[in-house]
Amino acid sequence: MSEEFQECLKKRKITKFERAKKLVKKEIGSSESDLCSAKESFEKENYKWAIIQSYYSMFHSARGLIYLRGYRERSHWCLIMAIRHLFVSRGHLSYKLVEALQLGKTLRENADYYGDFSKDAAAQMIENAEEFLKTAKEITAL
């Protein structure tokens, strides 16, 4: 078990969650909805919102995955650590996708808090969110 994941458990930023598995489908649905909104925002040249919505699509896909394993997050960073521990380290998810999730978190923060965004970043985020969602659906068999 990674040190980061252990720390998240210790600080209760990742906890066991009894109802988690029942919410997987809802999270995947939220991911699909956010991805659709991101594409609409991109078409309207609203690149800031396309980035934010793409990140949240990835966030909900990742949340659905940890729900599948019976956990809940209370931190975006710990969600990423849980994905690494529960899926990447076991070969169920590529390291590339967890790196895309981390990049997405940074790009979302930059767009949201600092007004730093671009068309290219938005296009890359949409592509990453599509791949993350596709993989999450395969893993969850939804």
C-alpha cells in the first residue's frame, strides 16, 4: 500500500463507504453529462468551462471507480491517490490516465482560480475525459 494512500486513510480523506457500489452508475452518468457539457462549451468557445467540465467528467469517472471498490473520497488529491493504489498499481488503469487526471486537476484550478486557460488545453482535456470515461465504463461494465 502506498504511503500516500495510507495517509489518506489515516486522515479519513478516503473511507470505506457501505453504499458506494450502489452509486457507481450515478457517477458514470454524471461523468457523461459533464463531458457533454464540456463539448458544448468548447463549441461555444468557452474554453474555461470546457476545461472545468472536462475535469469534473474525469472526477466523476474516478469517483465511480473507487465506489466500485467500496471507498469514498473527501479530497481531490486523495481520490487520485486511491485511483493509483486501487487501479494503476494493479494494472487495471494506465498510468497515463491517472497522469491525465492529475493534469486535469491542475488545469481546472488554473482556469477556475487564475483565469489561465486555452483552446488547446480545453481540447486536450476533452480528449482525456473521453478516454477516462471509456475506460471507467469498461472497468465498471456499464
